[in-house]
Amino acid sequence: MRRDRLRRLAVLALALWMVLPILPLAVWSVAHGWRFPDVSPQDWSLRAWSFALSGRSGILQSFALTSFIALATTLLSALIGVPAGRALGLYRFRGKGLVTLFLLAPAVLPGIAVAFGLHGVFLRLGLAGTVTGVILAHLVPVLPYMTLVMAAVFSRFDPDLEAQARTLGATPWQTFRRVTLPAILPGLMTAMLFAFLVSWSQYLITLAIGGGRVQTLPLLLFSFASAGRNDITGAVGLLYILPGLLVLILTARQVTGRGAAMAEGLRP
């Protein structure tokens, strides 16, 4: 009983910790004039939301474009990161430490150095200022998360399960779909969550590679904040954090519940 009460208090504290930073954005998004030393806004208005949700603002188009880029980056990183993570997690080979160091390099190096280094390469390739170029550039900071998480997942995976399935007549696709995928799915969902959020939040790389032509939501958010439009910044800020919350809610059950149970059930 006491343990359940402590658990509920911990969940409540975590929820408050997550919600409290959002409250100022919510107030700003409906405030029209909020100056020091007033505790609350002088006027309340939905004009910021009306503008943000209108077609002429370009915010909804930017939201859709940012979602497309993040989803495409996530899927591409999974196609590369799952087999790479399997190799790092299951096998020992010469140069493995060097490969791991290479994967960690984008996370260690300063973001501005990575962004402008990529910009020079992408200019020569003709990919600067394109959505394709931005997606490929986002793979640089995203792939380390995907690959290293999957390496940790595969380090606990028993390949004998696949061998048993093939012995019983399963095709490679059936083996992957019925044995491998259920076992790695919780970790894969976690890796894809990280990949989506990292791509979604990219500012410097998008600015450097997109050259201002690819207007994602972080770029618009920064421009409105720099212009002093706090009400629109609050509305755009809430839209900006919405996908992360939705992805977290949709994947929470798979990561912590049913998927983990399926993986446990596969163990002999």
C-alpha cells in the first residue's frame, strides 16, 4: 500500500515536472499584452492561434514538412541502424572500438562545426537547399542514437532463437517477423523515438543545409521569438512539443508493456 502511494506520488511529480514548463507557453499563446510587473496578462486573445492555424502563416505547412523530415529520417536511420546495431551487439571484429568512436563523433563534436562541415559537402553534391539534403544531413546526429541503442538491444538477443526457427522450416522473412522483431521491438521503438525527436529538434543543421529554403518548425519558432512575437511564439512552441508528446504516449505501452512481455515470452 505504501509502495503504491509512493509510486503515485512519483508519477504525479514527474507529470508536474513535465507540465510546468509548458504552462508559460500556454499563457503566452492566449495573452495579448503581458508586461512587467503585471502577474497576469492585461488582455486575453486567441489571435495568435488564429494566425498560427491559418494557411497564410505557413506554420501548418512547416509543421507538416518537419513531420515528414523527421519520419523519413527515422525510417532511414532504422534501415541502417538495425543491421549496424546487430553487428556491433552480436559480433566481435577488428576495429569495433573505432567504429563505435566514429558513431559517437557527431554527438561529441560542436554542432556548428558539424553543420558547416556538412554544408560544404552538400554544396558540392547539389543537395543544399533541398528537403532530401536536410533528411540526409539529419542522419548524421540521428544514426548514433539508433545504432547504439540497437547494439545494446542485440547484445541481449539470443541468435539461437533464429536458428531454431529456421530449423523448423521458417523462411528468413518469417524468422525476422515472428522471432527477431518481437524480441527487439521495445528497443526499436525506443530508438525510433529518440531518432524522431532528435531530427524534429534540429535547428543548426537544417539552417545550414536548407539555406532558409526548407522552413521547418524550429526555424519558424526562432524567427518569431527573435521578432518579439511572444504570443505567436507560445502557440508555435506548443505545436512544436505536441509530436514528441504524442510519440511518447503512443510508444509508451509498446516500450514498457506488451512489447516487453512478448520479448520475455520468447526466451526459453
